[in-house]
Amino acid sequence: MMDWSGEQNAKNWLMRDLGYSATEANRMYDLMRYYYGSGYDDYTSTNQFARKTELSEALNRLPYYNGDKLYRGMIMSDQEADRFFVNRWTTGSTQNLGGRIQSFSDTKSVSESFAGWQYVGTGKTSIMLVLEGNRTIPGVAHLSFQRGEREALAPINFEFEVIRSETTYSSNGGRRVTYYIKDKKKR
């Protein structure tokens, strides 16, 4: 993982190790700060395609996270889960994240928290993505909110195969669906 403990350190790393010009390093740093600040909703929605494309191009130049599993947790209504996941994500299908930049974590409990995994109630579905064999998503641990967590950001061109899924229910009656996915790209 890269050491981005300070703004100048981050920019120096981009220039030294990835060959960015000073202008490119400044732009990449600004894009990452925007993602983790006021721009989070833009990046995780279908808006701001040009900005997401630019950040994705920069993410694709970073080294991919080469650790164990990565997790992504989400919570939504049963209807949204059926429309976007349950009725579409079948074993063997190729999927993507719908033009959104998405954050993954190496810490399962962090993703479970985002998904409301333990406490999801009736009418809601917690979705958990479990990725093994990552070859696309770069690590960005320097920006993680959790100490010790290794965070990774999936660019908009991330494609994967659904290996299998499991459905369980919480003690509160909410549905929990886990998708085990495999990266389709090799870089």
C-alpha cells in the first residue's frame, strides 16, 4: 500500500512511482479528495460521468490491491434489491457496478456495518459482495476512515463474474444476500 500520509507525500508518490506529471498528480489528488468529501454522492450515482471516467482512468494506473478478500456492503429496499441484484445477478453472469465508483474493504465487519447486516429489518435487503482474486481494484488505504482497514476503490470499468449467491434472514426478518464474485480482468 502506498504511503499518502500527507498531501505532498501523496503527490510525490504519484509522480515518482506512477510517472504522473505535477499537474496530473495534483488533479488525481483533488479527485480523490472530492470523492471522500462533497463528491461522494456524485461518484456513487449515475451523475458526473466525465469526472468518474477521469478518476477511473487514474485508478486504473494504480497498483491493484493484492491481498485476501475484499468486501462491499449495501442496504436497500427489497424492491430495489430485486430489481438491481436478485433478478439479474445469476450464477455465471457477468456484471458491473452500473457506472459507479464503489468502495471495497478488506475488513468484513466494516462492510457488514454499511449493509446493516446484523440488524436489517423486514422490507430491507442487505447485499454483501465478496471478491476473491482481485486484479482490477486499487488499494487506497491512505484514505480509509477505519484504522487498520485497507480500502480499495473499484473504477467504473470493473467487471466480474457471479460465482454463487447465498440468502439468509436476520433475526429482525430482513433479507441478507451474499454474492461471491470473481474479477474478469487481468492487468
